[in-house]
Amino acid sequence: MRAAVMLLLALGCGSDDTKPIDASTTDGTRRDAAVDAPPPIDAPPDAATAVQRVDCATATIARTVTTTDSPQAFVPNTVTINVNQVIRFQPGSSHNVIPHPTLPSDPGFRNGGFGEVACLRFTTAGQFNWRCQPHASMTGVVTVN
């Protein structure tokens, strides 16, 4: 009996002459793994957005939003502009600007990394809510007429 079990185990572990699967191919065509990798979380969305990042050096700035640390807040936290105007966001080194997750916003409404200055053009009328990612109580709203 012991010999029969050993024989079955040996047959089960034997080779069937198939080649190992190469994760970088599925149809025989080699691919660069980086090409098929998902984009980073902070990558700009593929779809067109109502909020577009523009070059601060060449943009006409309508308003500037900064941050304070005591208390933690955006200053100002309520901004009203007209369609196609630009707001410069200058958050402190421990703050950023992201779309508010539960209030009306736009996926393009983000500055990038912590402390990164960004100029954002608003191309559609409406309300656009934002917040600081690590400080959920730091919020603001842009009203675009």
C-alpha cells in the first residue's frame, strides 16, 4: 500500500513537458509590464474635466488660496469666480487639494503632492468642493458663475 501511495505521488509531481507561464505574455507577444500597470492614484483622469491644471507662470490668476496650520484651514475657503478663470492653490507642506469625496466636485480638482502649488482653470459653471486629504476637516468650495 505504501508503495502505491508513493507511486501516485511521484506520478502527480512529474513533468508534463509544458512551459511555465510568463506573466508578461498572454498571447505570445512580450509586453513591458509598466505599460500594462494601472496608473498611480494621483494620475490625471483620462476623461475631460471641468477643472484643468494650467501653467502658473502664464496664467492670469483671479484668486489665490493658501493654508494655515493653526487652525488648519484653507484661506479663503469659499471662492467665487467666473467660467475660465484661474485659482492658484498654495497649500503648506503638509496639505494638498483633492476633490471632496461626498460633495459635488471634479476629478481634475487636485494640486498634486503636499505643498505643491497648482493653478487650476474652471471651465464649467457650478460648485466644486475640495478638501485636504490628510485633514478631512479642511474643506472649501469654488462657485463658478
